[in-house]
Amino acid sequence: MSLFAEVWEAVKAVGAGLGAVNKRISEPAVTEFYPYKKPEIPPVSVQFLALIQNEDGTDRCVACLQCERVCPSQVITIERKRNPEGKGFVLERFDLDFANCMHCANCVEACPVSAIVTVGAFEHAVYDINLLKADKAMLDHIGHEARVWYSPKFGVELRTPEGKIQKAPPEMQPGGLAELLKAEGGEAS
Amino acid sequence: MRGPTTVEPVPGRTDELIINMGPQHPATHGVLKVVIGVEGERITRAVPHIGFLHRNHEKIEEARTYPQIITYTDRMDYVSGLQNELPFILAVEDLLGVEVPQRAKLIRTIFFELFRIASHLVWLGTGMLDLGAITPFLYTFRDREMILEITEKTAGARMLPNYFTFGGVRRDVHPDFFKDVAHFLDFFETRLPDYYALVLDSPVFQARAVGVGVLSRERAIARGASGPVLRASGVAYDVRKAEPYDAYPDLEFQVPTRTEGDVFARFWVRFKEMEESVKIIRQALEKVPKTGPYKGKVPPRVKPKPGARYRAVEISRGHLGTYVVSDGSERPLRVKHRSPSFANLQLIPDLFVGARFADAIAILSSLDPVFGEVDR
């Protein structure tokens, strides 16, 4: 191939590439304008973990130590004492070190009472690593702030503006498809 | 044959220049150091140094219970995170004797192939970035973002979801999942011609890739290469065909093979693999029941029978195998991972020596190593 033909080939190739780009140039931008417009994180997404309290302000957690046991990086520390009134245990201390957390959500899977959950809050970057060591007050606070959360036992739950906790509609639930299809079939028949 | 571990200047020889490429070289996709001796433009010697990202996976895994280990396997090849969980899970399932429901198998297969597309898109974007083309990078990462969003909605994380588990998957899929995947496939099929126009069909790229870094069939087999690198050298070996796992026996697909063994062939094979993945996911979407069980019956405490099992899967980079030895307790006695990037990286001296220095970057990006998995 002569030099001229080679140059012509290269020019044609660049032209073809520009053509492919040109075809897409008027498409809407996919960039997220993050600090100004916050993305909606699905509740199953493992970002922050939180402790959920019941509507009357008591702990859901029964201090069974399951989450402490399954944690691969051993970031959960629980201290408990016998419940003075009634049976079971109550929490004395619940520490979770987010700095070492691997975000695997094994604790959420293991929890038998849906006390530790994943919430959609994700902005936990801080300047001091010690601020990532969460105690029970902080985890409770994240749980109070959360509007929607997920745990395998109860599925996705919502907190209404009045402070009531209720199950989310099936459109948000993992496996909600069964209910949706049944509802569709019910309407059709 | 034991190769040299360092490159020392030969006394009295002044025409050879020794260059350290890496460990912070942007084209090494992680932390690889290659000590290269060049004579003019030709590479005379090349010695890869690995281990900068060593995290002692296999030893840590001996001290963890079986469900905890799944989290660690994700972190080997972080670009195709979900795929790494499968060989370990298959091995433990065999030891436990767990039945996996067909629906769970199909969901796993859909995710497996989605991550293959995602991984190949990262490779295409960054590989072309190494060769000096920026546009494919911007396009591929947008497409990959769609896969990651689908994954986050169902699996709970974008890259390291820890979603597969013994007996199936952790939770049922999001109601939008099948719709989203079908939408992504339609979208991706309109995008593939763009990639062909920008990369594979471009004479500028072909001038850079054809005939560069030729790997012969014999050399590829001798060095234990796998994945697209092996298939580009004319060996039609694919674990999905050789030892089918999950739902692959029920699905129809081709194994794209090429005989040239150069950089262009390795690019071509990965392009065709993305097309095959789209076909596989389409078939799986047709077959998968919308509702049903997503997890088989697994004992609450995972304690496999004493014994050993080796299972392999075909991840985006090749043959990933996991050998699990159980002594009947909650923790495995030994877990060994056979990772494809590590074996493929052995080809560096073979392919680099005799090539031009600028082609070394092209060869390295066509091998597509991920260092989380090389060093483990």
C-alpha cells in the first residue's frame, strides 16, 4: 500500500469514528449532578447500617449476638445484661466500626428480629476516622432518620410522616413480583 | 525453567537500557511492575514483579466460617465481583449436597453474564485508553453504569454485592429486575455497532493490533493461559462448555475462537463474547419463572461433610477454580483459588520480548489482568 493510500485509510477511519460519535452527540446527558440532586439509593443497597426501634421507642434488638458472630471483619461489639423485668437480655452497648466494615450485610441477614437493617443513607464520608466508630446512640439516630429500610425478615419497611412503621408496597419489595402478578390476575379474572 | 527475578545490567553492554514500568504506571490497571530491558525500540528482557496488592486471602479464609468467606471471594477480581463467588459456592454446595432450584440457577446465570459484559466493558474502555483513545472509555462506563444499577437494586451493592449464597441467591429479585435487564439488552445491542465502528473496524486500531504480541497455541497451553487469551490462540476451551455449571447446560451459545493469537484476536474474542452474553441472557430471561423459590434448603449451620472439592467457572478473564478442603467443622481446612489473571500474566516475558516498547502497553491491555486477583 502506498503512503497516500495509508493516509487516506486513516482519514477514513477517523471519519467513521467521528460519525459514530456524532450519531450520539445529541443524546441526553447521563451525568449525575450529585451534591445538588441526590440519587435515590434502593433500600436493599448496603450503605449505612442502622438499628431500628419500635414505634414506642423500645429496642427491637434482643441482644442475641447473632450479628456479632457472623461478622467477617468482627466490627460489631455487643454487651448485654439480663432483663431485670421479664426474660431475655437488654443491650448495654452496641458498637459498630464502619471504618472496618466490609458492607457485606451478613449481620442484616442473620438478625432474627430485623433490628439491624440497611438504610438508603450513603453520605458517610468524614474527615476523622474515629467518627466512623458508631455507638448505639448513633445507630439509633440513623434508624430514626431513615424513611425506608430493608431486612430479610420483614422486607422493605417505611416510616410514615406520623412515625408509624409499615410494610412498603410490593413494587419496592424484593420478590414483590409474586404479589403484583397475583393482583393483576385477580383484576383480570 | 526458572526465569530471572531481576534484570541486572550486563557489564560492558551500553546499548541496553533498563526501564522500570510501574508499579504506579496507569496502563498496568493496578499495581504491576515490569522491569524491561530495551535496545532501541525493541524489548530484550522483561520481568514482571507482582504481589503489591497481596492481602492473604487464602489464609484469612481458613479462619472464617463458610458464609463469611463468600464476602472475601468477591474481592479477588473486583471488576467482575459477583462471578468470583460462584466457584466457592459450587464447591461447598457439592460438599453439602444442596439442591439448587432451577429459578435460582437462572438468576445466577443472568447476573453472571451481566457481570461478564460489565467486566469486558471496563476492559474495552481502559484498554483503549491505554492505546490513546478516550471516547470508548466514556461510552463503555455509561453502559456499565446501567448494569451496576440493576445489580444494586436487587443484589444490594454495585461491585461487590455478596449476593450468591449456598443453595441459590440471598433474596428474591426486585420486581423491576426482568424488565430492567431486557431494557438493558435492547439498549446494549444498539450500542455494540458503535464499539465496532470505534474500535474493531477502525484501520487505525488494526494497524496497532494486527500481528502484535502473537501467542502460539502451544505456548498458550504450556503457560496455562485461559479465557479469551487462550481462545484467541485457537483453543476452544470454555469451562461453561467443558464442565457446565448452573443453568449453562440448558442454554445455547457459541465459543468464539480465533487462531491468530495477536492483540487484535484477543480484542475480537472479547467483543464476540459480549454478543454471546447478550444471547445467553435473552434465553435465560425467557426460561426463568417470574416467581418461585430462589433458595434451596440449606442447614442453618453450614457444616459440609469431610472431603475436598474443586469447582471451576469461566469468569470474564478465564478459568477461576476454587479448591475447598473440609474437615467437617464450620471452617474450611484450606481454600485455594486458581485465578486466571495470575496464569495469564506469566505470558509477559513470552509476549514482551521482541516486541516494540509501545506495543507492550497494547499487549498488556489485551491480557486484561486485574491485580486484586493476581495477588489475592
